[in-house]
Amino acid sequence: MGKFSATLLILRATILLHSSGRPEVSSAAIAVLLYTVHNAATAAAAYPAGAVADRVGRRAILVAGMALFAGASIVFAFGSSNVAVLGILFAAVGTSTGMVETAQGAYASQIVPDRLRGRGFGLLGLVEGAGDLVSSVVVGVLWTVTAPAWGFVYAGAFAAAGALALLA
């Protein structure tokens, strides 16, 4: 319920960059380039996250990834127009995605009995897709009705709650 569409990150970065005096076209171009940082971080984090998950446990990596996403979302709420800060935030969200996507399926296969594994993965996909949809809608509505910051605070709070629930 905390993960939202990455296009909202691009939109947020574009608005922040434009509000600091950059032309809208260059703000959007920089935001799209920042999204490549996100994708590169996702790809770069996936294998090491899997290797660490095999050593320390899948749940630990899943919790760490969710906590990283929560922290990045909260910082995004405050809205820096500094390109370096935005780059770090995009990299953090990308890294969290690599960690969560790697550990989530592995952890599910660890806790779901063999005879239910197919249904378990199907249910995981259903819940993840529905949660992403609901979260993106809620973040978008909060963005529109109140302010973009509240959408990011919502996402960060739900991601943190999810991480804490996995610790319990």
C-alpha cells in the first residue's frame, strides 16, 4: 500500500526543478535522466541483495528495502530542487526496488508450502498489483487535493508500517 508508480517521482522532480527557475523542458529532461539513475540502481542492487539475502535472510533484505523506500519517500515529501539530492533519492528508491523485488519472491517461496507455491505466487502478484494501484491512486489524490508532500508522506508511512509488520 506504500509503493506508487515511478512516474510520480518523475513528475515530482520535474515540478521541483521547474520551481527553482529551470525551464520546464529542461526540468523534465533532467527528471527523465534521474529515472535512468533509478533503473540503474534497481539493476545494480538486485544481485547483491539476493546474495546478502541468501546469507542473512530474505526477510531482513525485504524489511531493509521497504525501510529505504519509506525514508526516501519522506525525504521526497520535503522536496529538494538540488539535482544531486534528487539523484540520491532516485537511486535510493531504485535500490529499494531491487532489494524488495529480489527478496519478496524468495521469502514467499520460503514461507509458502510446496503444495501451495503456485497459488501463493499468484496471490502475491495479485496483492502486490492491487496494492500498487491503490497506493498510486491515493498518492495521486493526496497530491491533487492537498499537496504532493502528503502523498509521499502517506507512501512513506505505509512502507514503514509494512517493514515494521514484517519485523513483528
